[in-house]
Amino acid sequence: MKNAVAACLCAALLVGSVSLVSAGAKTVFSGDADLNGKVNVVDATCIQMNVAGLTEFSDAQNKVADIDKNGKIEITDATEVQRISAEQAVSNETFEIPDVTEPVYTDDEIEEKGSAAMNDFSVNLLKGSVADDKNTLVSPLSVMYALGMTENGADGNTLKEIENALGMPRSLTKAYLKNYPNYLVNERDRSTKFNVANSVWYNTSENSAAVSEKYIAGVKNDYNAEVFPTIFNELALTNINNWVSEKTDEMIPSILSDIDPGAMMYLINAITFDAKWNIPYVSDYYNPRTGISYPGDVRKGTFTNSDGTESTVDFMESTEDFYLKDDNARGFVKYYDDGNYAFAAILPDEGVKLNDYVNSLTGERLTNVQ
């Protein structure tokens, strides 16, 4: 069984305040809106976008960016930062900005709390994606990785919204996803392959905002991401699609049909899962020596869709030893060849609508189906 999924987030306006945290405090100059220790044109851009309502500043950023100290962030503050950047003015005032120390989690805490948040996020993502009139395929892990890389460059309300969506603070998201490859079993001489790959592509054209070096270092360290600076043109489109194709063993030949030359960044996750069944399904078999045909495990049958219509599909039949059940559904578990991974299928009971069952799920309830 081969499966590959990929997620891509395009950041047209991912700017501003990259806030990678560390212990202690740091000194910044007046006008240093991105709090990176330097006053330059990027800070002016951050202030302009804040004035336009496109980004939100933290309390520390509001204090540093309000150069004229009138209690408001205005275009005049951005203009003054541009003058400082051009050495037409001097930034003499300094501020001590306290850094926030991220909590330290034990390995057990990371797995327990991270897995619980992942289960809740997965169910909520499914609820928001399922529809009556079409099939739905979602990869919560891919989406979480893409949002996690975005979260590394977020601050203010944007950071809070992403944390709320993921169900855990940024510090735990980073710890959980950084540890996730350690949970995967990819033993040699086994038939199962489970790989996770991340990449960040940022625009280097003249009109694109600069990307913080701290952000780049953060996604490399926290998400093992490959980082590619490039101009967003047809060559970049080809390179992005080739990267996805390579990381998914060509199961996904492309992820983008076109590229936005004005976008700032593309954040991409690709996941590949390739495994054989522990007990494989076999097709009909004809023995030419005996002249006898033997029925296999694959047959045509009628499948009833969630809207009541019927479709003729290929059914794979087997008898399994591990069955699932809760108050409104039943299902089964079928293991792959190495026994470390399994496929689980759940079917709502007769009379229970698919959407109603999905909407009744929580992460805890899904985990407890057994």
C-alpha cells in the first residue's frame, strides 16, 4: 500500500515579527520593530504593515516602534526608521526586552500532551473538511507541520490563533514535531517506509520583504527543513514540484500548477508511507495444471455512498482478528508487514449519518474506539 500526502502554505504577507525565544533579556534600539538587534528597512516595512492592519505587534514591539512616543504606531514612525536605516538619523534610545523562557518538557510529556493535541486537531480538521457530495482525504500531520513552520514566524494574535488551532503552545508543537521522526519505525530489512520532509522556499526578488535569519535557523533546527532562497518564477515552480515528487517517490508529481511572483514564502511538507500488508489480498487465481479457478480476495460489489446513491467498486475481503466498536460505529484494524503500523477503518452503524458521526467525535473518543 503506497500513500503520499503533501501540504503547502503560501505566505503572501508573512512578515514582521519573527520571535524565536531564548532565556534572559536582550537590548534593542528604538525602531527595531522585529526585535532582531538591528534597525533597517525591514523594520520600516513591519511598521507600515502594522499601520495598514496587516500585522499585529506585541507589547514590546509597540514600545520599540513608537519612536515619537505619542502612544500610537504611525507612518511617521516608519519614515523615521527609514531615515535611521539610511543613516540620516540616529537611534540612540535602547530598551531592555525580556525574552520568554520556553518550558522544558520530558519525553513522556511531549508524547502524551502532543499526541492528545494531535488527536483533537485531526478530528477538528476532519470535521471542517468532510462534505456530503465528495470524498475527503486529509493529512493532519502534514497540515500540522506546515502550520508549525508558519507558527515559528508568528507573533501577537496570529500566534494565538495558530496555537488555538493546534491545541498546544508553540513550544510544545516544536518539541512534538521535532521528536516525531523518532517515533517512526523504519527498520532495515523491513518492507515499510515512512518518511517526513519539510522545506521553506522564500522569495528573493527586489520587492519581497527580507526573511529573518533567526526564522531560517529556527525552521532548520525545529523542523529539519530544507531552505531555498529563490526568485518566484517558472524555474522555482519546477524546482518546488520536483522536490515534492522526489520526497514522495514520485507518487505526487507536482503540488503547484502556478506560482505567485508576489508571494513571500512557500512552506511545504511531504509525507510518504509505503508498506505491504501482513496478510496480502490476492486476486482470482487459475491453475492451468488442474484447470481450476480459485476465487481471490478482490471482487466487484455495490457500495452505498453517504447520500444514499450506489457505486460499483472493487472490494477487498478478509477476516481480521482485531475489531473496533463504539456506541455508533464499528470497524477493524489490519496490520502491515512489519507489525509496527496498522490500517484502521470505521463505519457508522446503520441509520447513523456519516456527518453526524464525524461531528460527534473528539480526539479522546476516537482514541478510545476499541
